[in-house]
Amino acid sequence: MEIRDDTDGMRLALAWAAKGLFSTSPNPHIGCVIVRDGQVIGAGVTQAAGSDHAEIQALKDAQARGHDVRGATAYVTLEPCNHFGRTPPCSDALVRAGLGRVVAAMEDPNPLVAGQGMAKLAAAGIAVSTGLLAEQAYELNIGFFSRMRRGLPWVRMKTAASLDGMTALHNNQSQWITGPEARADGHAWRARACAILTGIGTVKADDPQLNVRGVETPRQPRRIVVDSRLDIDPSARVLAGGGSWIVAAVPHPEKEAALRAAGAEIIMLPNPAGKVDLPELMRELGRRQINELHVEAGGKLNGSLLREGCVDELLVYLAPTLLGDAQGMFALPALTSLDQQMRLKFHEVQQVGSDLRILARFNPL
């Protein structure tokens, strides 16, 4: 592929970053391409946590192909890191390699980096610039930016409904309102999340697996159940394979022991009201390095999360059908004035199969 200008180079770097959308968590999804005379001589994507970052992968790729990177231009979708974490600083590796120029889409929001990576490169005589295709780079890492800036995951609430906003019949039948294309698309959104959250009501009604099945993925997101009184059955499918987190508010040593024996971890957030403090749960998930939280729950928990201001984005699939008197998407109180309505902005509207996919956001970061 010929790289005609910086925009071409960054677009290719973004395409490489997207290759890591399902695998790099809790690290950001970063792509890097190294270009000389319009030709790509090395490319890489950040690997799973603890493994090579994109810049190191690109340098190794160039070396394996017999290319000299001295004086070449590197396009990277996020500022090269400048601190020792699980891996050494990428900025040091780029300096040692003798790159002539580094173009980054965005400055890293991590306070351990925050401009220092680019400053180190500039101090070494490497030409640097930031800001090219920043919006696209931000969208790829919206959860990472959320956690770094707010200490909170980016919370995406997914629901599938009829055109009149119904998600299931009163007898809980809901399979399937939307078509196979929409369901596969929903699994892709699951796959990019760090964790999937639901409530005990959904577990009791549907016994969901809550994993990724519709697309290929190298890892499964963490599964989280909000269950204030630990009413979940230890044989529930959401606990299969271990690693699930159960969030409770009322201690019960016997139930806790049974759930731990089933491989679950209990996150106890005591509350005088006997209900999980949802904003505190979001803060706890931020501390646990959850970047993107994907919510698939019933109307009750959906409504509670919305009322508590815990949701950043709605991912709504609308099927061209009407269900009439049935279960709605969100259990919200009746309003007495239109001034009380929750306002969002449409971010993206797209047809998926025979259904409509809507991304609507509250206030952006």
C-alpha cells in the first residue's frame, strides 16, 4: 500500500489499532505503522497486557523484513508511553531506533505519560506532531480515556426492542425480536468491552451465559451480576468457567462461600438500604481497570443505572415490529413536566440487517 501523505499513514495505523479491539484490555488499542518513501516498512498493534505495544511490534516487523528504520516516519494512534509498567517505555525504543519523525493521533490521557512521551522524542531530535485523526483514535479508546480522565468506565447500555420500545412479552419471551445480523453485531460490542454487567432479575428469568459467541474473540469479557442479597444460584450459567464478579450489598457468609466455591468473586458494597450503590460500583470498576462496561440487563436495573447517572451511551437495536402491551426498555418514573426528560444526542444511526442500530450519548467526556 502506498502512503501518499500523513492522513494515509494515520488511517492505516487506525486500521491496525482496530485489530486489537477485542484483545488489549485494559491497555488501549493502539496501532503503529512505519513508513519510508511512501512505503510501509513495519506495522504492529498492541498485544495483550504485559506483551509488546504497537511501536515495538512495528519495529520488530521492520527488522524481520530487513528494513532500516533510521530516519523513517512512525504513525501511532496514541502518544508513545514514557514510563515503566508491564513493559519498558516505547519512547525509549523509538529514540534508540533512530526514527526521524513520529506522528501521534492523540496525547495519552494517562498522567504517567500526558505529553512526556512526545517531549522525550522531541528532545532526542525527532520531529513530532499530534492531533491527526484524533476523533477516530478517541472512539477506539473511549473507555481508556474515560478511566484515565474520570476514574470510571465508559458505560454502554445495550437493548433490543420493537419499534414501540418493548423488549419482551410479559411472559418473558424475547427470543428473538431482532434479526441474526443485529445479534451478531451485539456480540461484537460485547467482545470489545472489558466486562458485561447484568442484574439478578435477568439471571433468574433467562439464565444467560453472557459471553461472546457471535464473533471470534481471543478473550471473554468479565461477567458481572448485580445481586444485592446474593440470590443467584451457584449453578447459574453466568458463573460457568469461573471469574465472574457478584456485586452485593447484604453480607451472607453461607451464600458467599457457595459462590466462591463456584469460582465467583464477591464485591461487597454495603448499603443501609440493602441495595448496591451503583455510582460506587462504577468507581470500583474503574479501580479494577475496567475501560468499557457493556450493560445487558432488564428494565429495572436499566432504569436504576439511568436514574443514578451511571450510563454514558445507549446502544439500541430497533426491529421493524410492534409488540403492544409488553415489557419496556427502562423502568423510569413518570414525569410531570417535559423539562424533566433525559436528553441524549444521536451519535450514529445505521441499519444492521433488517433492524436499526442507534448509538445515543449523554454528555461526552
